[in-house]
Amino acid sequence: MIAHAWHTSRLLQCAAVVSLLILSILFVGVGAKNALLPSGSHDLQWTPSRDLIAGVNPYENFIQWRDDGHELTPPHFLNQS
């Protein structure tokens, strides 16, 4: 009886680990797909990376944006960079 309970518990643990691995792979895939969209990703964590890859200097961007007469609170993409 104890061996059967241990075996069932072990199977449930393995199923949980496999499920978590599959979900992790799916979430990373969705994140990579969003990051590589041609229109750019508007997710907060990807914007600075896209700017870096494009060679955008966030400091120059902010100074230009402020010199254009905007408020002191920049849009989210400048905040993120």
C-alpha cells in the first residue's frame, strides 16, 4: 500500500514538473515573438532592449522630447529606457 501511494505521488510530481516546463517554454516563446514584432513591442520590459538594438540613445531622446516643449513626465517608453 505504501509503495502504491509513493508511486502515485511520484507520478503527480513528474506531471507537475512537465506541465511547468511546458508553460515556461510557451511563455518564453510568446515573449520572444512580441519582442521581434516589426511594429515593435509595447511591453515595458522590451522597449529599452529594442532601443538599444536600434542604436537609440534614450538620454538624447529625452532631451529632444523635453526641448520640444513637452511636460517633465515623459512617455512610458522614455521612462523605461
